[in-house]
Amino acid sequence: MRILSLAASTLALAALGACAQTGTAPAKPAANASGVPNAASLTGVAKTTLPSGVIFESVQAGSGPSPKATDTVKVHYRGTLTDGREFDSSFKRGQPASFPLNRVIPCWTEAVQLMKPGGKARVTCPPATAYGSRGAGSAVPPNATLIFDIELISINS
């Protein structure tokens, strides 16, 4: 199921933001066959909790400018529920997704603005910044916390 079609309303994938600098390089996590970090391997990764409650974990730093909310971004991502069930993955489709950053769930809009092209991050989205009480079809139940592994490929202003 494509994340952009999960709900009848426009998906608001939150801005995956740039992680606060800690002065030390985060440990490089182990990855699965598609290059997505394994959840258990994220120890030592720089983690920031944003005022909205979104948790941003920088897995790999990118370079260049960060996108603005009005930019269209090209990303690879994997979305899971807190129990590990995957509900969407551009990696599995073998095709990155492109969308205007201000047309997705608020969590994505917020977090991806913190990233730079080539960067990878894990973002934990509280229900209020994801699909809230409405959920998203049968794939995402109401009031679900969502976890996304995101790779920002490029920005198209």
C-alpha cells in the first residue's frame, strides 16, 4: 500500500528534521538488505525530541541545504507500527516517492525539514502528528504511534 494513498485526505508525512549536533559522530547502525537500519542497532544514534513530541534520530548525515515545507522531496521510506508491523515501504516497491512536503502528515513535514540530501533518519510520530483518531484505512489504526525510516534523496524547489 502506498503511503500517499493510505487515507482519503492528503497524507501529511512530517518534516524529518536535522538532528541537533552532539559533537560526536553517531554509531553506524546495522542495516537490512534494503539499507534500512535495524531497530535494535540504533543505540548510539543522536536522538532529539521536538516540541511536538516527534522523536528524530539521525542515522546518517546528509549534505547541502535542508528542504522547506513548500519544497517537493524525493524519499525512500519504511513505515511501521510500534509492534514492528510494516504498513508501507517505498523500499519494497523499489521506487522512491516524491511529494510536496506540506501535503503530508505533520510529523513528516516537521522532521524532513531537518534532513539534508543523502541523510537517513528514524522518526517516531505521536498520533497527534500522524493520523490521529481517524487512522488510515485498515493499515494504520486510530491513535497509532508510527515509526518511519527515511532517506532524503533530493529536493525539488
